[in-house]
Amino acid sequence: MELRREEFPVALQAFEVRGDREDFIAEQVVNSQAEADNFMSLYAGRLIKTRDLRPVETKRFEGRRPSAVAGPGRRAGISIWLIILLVLVVLAIVGFATGWIQTMIGQMK
């Protein structure tokens, strides 16, 4: 399904067709054709429908670049914190294993 540039952002919905009824599975707001293609590949073989966003929903996405919704900056910030946390955990393990933390606590008393 090809979407025109002026249609973005748009909500894609996936449905499972069972007999004469459609069961809702998932919905995602997409801001580019690449995001739309990714959604459609995740739900291949299912009925995909588009719906326009309501005015209340579009205020949230106005003025944003397509990559700004879940951009790499947020992921980079999270990964930096995870690395710092991992280093602290490793230092604590090494400190307890070598007895350094116990001797430092003993010197404080």
C-alpha cells in the first residue's frame, strides 16, 4: 500500500478476518512510508486499513519530523544510562569480591 506524502501522519489498523467479522489486532500512527511498510510487514496476511487522525490526535504530531516521534536521540540517551548502570554494577561486584568495600566500611567505624 503506497501512501501519499500529504496523507501523513495516518493511523494504520490491522484486523484478523474471521468469517463475516473483523477482529481488531493493532493500530499504529505512521509518519513515513518506511514506517507504514514496517507495520504492514509485521501484520502480513491480515486486513490493513487506514484512518485519518482526528484533530485532537493531530495536534500531538504537528511540526514534527517523521523521525522525531521515536528518534535516535532518545534511544542514545537510554543506552548511555544503561552503560553507566552496568559499569556501576560491575564495580560493585568487583568491590565485594575483592573485599575492598568491606575494608572501607570497617575503616569508617
